[in-house]
Amino acid sequence: MASYSLSKGFCERANQVNSSDELGGVEPTLQLLSVKKIAGGNGLPDRHRAIISDGEQFLQSMLATSLNSMVEDGTLRKNAVFKLTKWESQNLKGQRILILFNMEPIDHPANKIGDPVNAGKAASAEEPMSGPAASSSRPPPSSTSHPVASSAPSRPAAPANKVPGAMERAAPVFPIEGLNPYHNKWTIKARVTLKSDKKKWANAKGEGQLFSVNLMDETGEIKATAFNAAVDLLYDRFQEGKVYYVSKGKVVLAKKAFSNLPCDYEITMDNRTEVEECIDAGSVPEVKYTFIKLRDLGAHEKDSILDVLAVVHKVNDVAEIQTKQGKQLSKRDITLVDDSGHSCQCTLWGKQAEQWNHHNNPVVAFKGLKLSDFGGRSLSAFSSSTMHFDADMPESNFLRGWYDNVGHNSSFNTQGSGSGGEGFTRGAGGFKREEVKTIHEVRESEIGSHDKADYFDIRATIVVLKEENMMYPACRGESCNKKVVASGNGFMCEKCNLTWDKPEYRYLLGLQVADHTSQIWLQAFNDVGIMILGMSADELSDIKDREESEFSKVVQKALSKTFNFSCRAKQDTYQVNKSYFVVSCLMTTLGCNSSSLRDQ
């Protein structure tokens, strides 16, 4: 059997400290003696109890939920040897356990190494039963022990009138990643990345006030909310960008409808919650981003919360809408682009929309945008979303140079739209040259005659583009796009029950395209219409209102152009002729001219 050098003495020392910091960042090599699953229930993730051994003693422990996948795939199983690189000590119902956050697997021997005994019982056997001189009866630590072994196992109680730094001494600093509803004695050291305004609330149970902060350390980010009297007590203590010690809050399951953070939990703060500014920020990071490219929006689920780094290519005017509750709400749409060659609309609301005064194409790091797929891919900012303009980071500097030299004159692909409100995206691959079909092959096949939609690629030339009803006045609300009707106060959306001062015109095109084998009618929506006609429906509507002949010239200019189309086909239930297709299309690559109808 292979020989393994376990870190003997670690379990004894870890059982006597309140924080991993007291052991000076040691990364022991240990063995996993057992793993037991504890079902989460009520929407909570499953957790795993474990027993770890250093070959001489063993300790009870709990795995962080981030390690669940390593348990499920068998990496962390009975007898596995691993390096423990991140952990914290926790007192649970009078018993010392370790919370394990990061484990690096080394090997998996067949048998247990050594004959370890329970470190907890061994420690309690050495403790005197009682008496004021108990601390002096303990023998001094061996000179071969780790230097921190001389630390006393218990700490003096914090004084009633705490002075600065008292919170830090009263409890070990606990990582945000390790917070859960089962442990209530914790102190976190975290930076405020976002602080909300005070808000009023009212329901059948009464009314009150609240505010929230997002708190971040090197392990994660969590939302903390104060209610009613705690608002007056804590609101002025928090400032964005500063680092604080926070303790005596209640960890509860996160209300995802009101949070844009991935954390499964959030903190509720009350009058007992303690908040103390930390002068030494230490390893607490400024802001953590996980940027995605605009071209990859199609790979993410609807309502995903995303971080995006992009250039603001276009800024629309502020619009006022009326909510169902009769309140006025400001809205502004901006167009984002990045070096992936794609663009996306992002909607700002309320103060973010009103206070926007950046019209020089800034590079913006957005944190916590919500993804929508209704009528295509679009983004929307929460009140808790943050924007960092022209951040001094390599990615931002690169994007600045790209836009100034290349991007400002580029044409961008937009995320496609489907019909009937369904988002349409073929993923990052887009048009597939090797799968292109002739129109004859499409018409003669069973494409579009199944229960589910079919997709196909063609290269064809536009021969007819209907001018009648090619645009319609649409709701400006997020993810709506329904037709609005003129009313005395503006334009009314019956779906959203919102009234707008002016609509947003959108394309609904009927076009006939042809290749060398046949022709077919396609129906195209707004994003495709912009690519075909080279301008937005709002812009074309303005031209039509000013000069009908100029409008016709724009439409005629689109004829005889050749495109690569990615299409969606589905037969309507009322159609009898199975060769009839109602198709929405996404233009992915411009053809050079009508002579290249087919790959040679």
C-alpha cells in the first residue's frame, strides 16, 4: 500500500482555535473517513457531514455546498486523501466542527490510515472539571507542536460596553460562502458594493420601511436587509465602498425575486445587529465581475443575472410610462456593443434612467443585469444593478481601444427574435454553411410540419418586400413589444396597462426570397428588419412621415440583396396545406451579391 504523510497533530490544534487564521494559513494533508448527505428541504441545497483524520485524531466537519459536485462525482468519498486549503472553525451545539470550503484531492487508498481517535473527546479529557485555577493546570504545549498551539482554547468574554475592535475580538471572522441558517454565531468582514435608498412598504399586515446593502468578501456576495426601526439605526453606518464587520444578523433563504445575487441566502438585520467599520480592508476585494460576451447571451437562461462589459453605442431619450398602480416611471433604452460583433438593448429604470448623462460612448462594467428572451435577447437593470464607467482594468482598456479604432464604424449582429413572443437564437454558431439547403429542398421536405419548430439555413435573394403594414407602434415596456393603441393621454398598451407619450415602432416584414431552385415567403421581425433595411423602424417611420418617395427608395434598396438566413419553421394549426410555412428568420452573414446564391 502506498505511504501517505498526513499532517499529524492538525486535528488537535484545529479543535482548540476559533479561526483558521490562528494556525497561520496551514494547508494540511488529511484523509476523509466518511461522508453523509443531509437533505436540504424547503428549497435549501443538500449538505454533507464528514469525518476527517490526520492519522492520529479525527474531527467532525461540514462540507460547503460548493463541494457538493465533488461528492456526487465520487472525487470526495470514503478514504480519499486530500489537501485542505480553506476552512473555518465553528461551534455547533457545544461541539467544535470544521467547515471545509476547498479540498484538493490527492489520491484514494483502499484503507483507513492509522488508528485515529476522536479529537473532541481527547481534548475534553484533558480539560479540568472546574475551578478558577483550571487554566494553570493545563500542561504547556510541546515544543514540536505548531506555534499557535499555545493559544488558549477559550477567549475572555467581550465587555458590555464595546470599544472599536471589540467585535473582531469577540468572534472569528466567517466567510460569506460559509453562512447558512444553521449557524447564528458569526462575524463577517465584507465590503459594501451597493447601498439602496430607504424604501416604504405596505401590505395587509401593516406598513414600514426598509433598505438593503450588498456585502462582498473574497468568497462571495450576500444581500443584507434592515427593516423598520433597524433602518434608522443602521442606514447611516453603511457607506458604499467601505469595509465593515457585521454580526448578529439572521441568515435566511434568499428571496430571488428581490435580489440579483447568486447566493442562496441573505441576511436580515434588526436592532441587535452590530456593524463596525474596518480600517484594514486586508484581502477584501473591490468588486468581483464574471463578464460574458454579448454574443453568448443565447447560452444563458431567461431571467439569468449577468455581468457585462460593453461600450454604450447609442442612448435613447428618457420616456415616461404609467404603471398599473398609476405611478409615473422613467425608462431609457441604451444599445450596448462589444468586440464579439454583437449588440444588445439594455433598459434603465427610475433614477438610473433620469440621471444618465454619459453621451461619449463610455465603456461600462455592468453588474447584475437581468436577461430577457421575449422577442429576442435584451438586458434590464435592477435598482440593485451597478455601473462602473471606464474602469481601470485591462478588459475595459482593451474595449476602449477596440471601439475607438474599429468598433465605432462596425455593423453589429443583434440577438434574433422569434414569433409569438418566443425568443429565437441559434446559439453562438449562427448560420451553418455546411447545413445550407436550397429553397426547393425546404419546400419538398417535412420541415415545419411537426409539433415542434424546425430550423433551417438558406442563402437567398430578396425579390419582394411588402411596404404595407411593415411597421407597427409597439409598447416600450420591458419584454412586451405588443401593439399599442392611441388614446387621449398617449398610446395605451392593453397588456401592460401602461400609457406612453410615444410608441416604439417595430418591424413586421413580409418578404419573398428566391434562390436558383425556387422561392418562398418569409416573415421577419424587428432585429432582422433592422439588418435588412439598415435602420430602425422608428427612423424609417420618420422618413415615411416626411416624404413617402424617400420611404419607397429605402425599401427598394433592400431588393436584390442576398443574405444568409437562419429560419424557424412551424405550421399553423389552421393551415391545411402542409407545404405552407410561417417562418421567422435571423440574418447572420451578408452575401456579397446575387450571384453567390449557393456555395460553389
